Amino acid sequence: MRLAAPMRALALLGLALLALAPAAALAASRPTLPELEPQLMCVTCKIPLSVADSAEATQERELVKELIAKGDDEAQIKKVMVSQYGPSVLSTPSTKGFQLSAYLVPIVVVAALIALMLTLLPRWRRAARARSGRRESAPTLTPEQAQRLEQDMKRFE
């Protein structure tokens, strides 16, 4: 019977931990203001909310704090911010519709430039080799020029 009391205490401790686990998981999944600020923009300053220092940025931060306190997750907070301030409040463009071009256009441009260089470089090299093969031989010196060159060389020795 002496083991029953510690076992009961252990069982109660286990039940308490199980009861607190969902609350801890909820708190761990809840976003924080420092996590969200770099993902949001000040709509007047056009800079990330984490570095903005304006009245509008303060209002945006207060709204985010209220939504966090209410228990909203990151997606819900962003949805509210977009409905309140428009899509320019998000620091990254959407991956849907026309805004997808913000990701695709740079990739296409870089690929096109690489293809252009792969096409033009061999042509430039062939042209340079062809030019180097056609070089004229060094001009010959007249006897007067040769004598003057010899005098100049002796003078600088």
C-alpha cells in the first residue's frame, strides 16, 4: 500500500501534463509580433514593418497584437491585414495569378541571358581566332630607322 500513494501522485502529474499539453502546443503555434513584422510592410513607408517608424506602422503593429491576443494564426492575421490595408501590406507577392510573374520573370530573364552567352561566346572566340591568324607581319625598318634605333638603345643602356 505504500506504493499506491506515489503511483497516484504520478498519475495525477501525468494527467496534469496531458491537460496542459494542448495549451502549450497552442502557445507554441501562435505567431509573435517579431515573427510577423518582417513579413508585413508599412503601407505608407513602403518598408518592412519591423523597421518602420510611423503612425501608420504603429497602428498596423497594434492590429497585429490584437489579432495575436485573439488567438489568430499567421494565415488569419495576414488575411485580416490584406483585407484592411490591401495586398501591398505583404512583403512577398502572392504565388497565384499575375503576381506569380514576380517569381517567374527573373528566372526566365536569367535563363535567356545564359542562353545568349552560350550562343555568342563561341562566335566571338572563333572570330578572335580568325583575326589573330590574319595579322600582318611586323613592318621592316629602313636602314636609317635601324641605325637610329641602335643609337637610342645604346644611349639608354
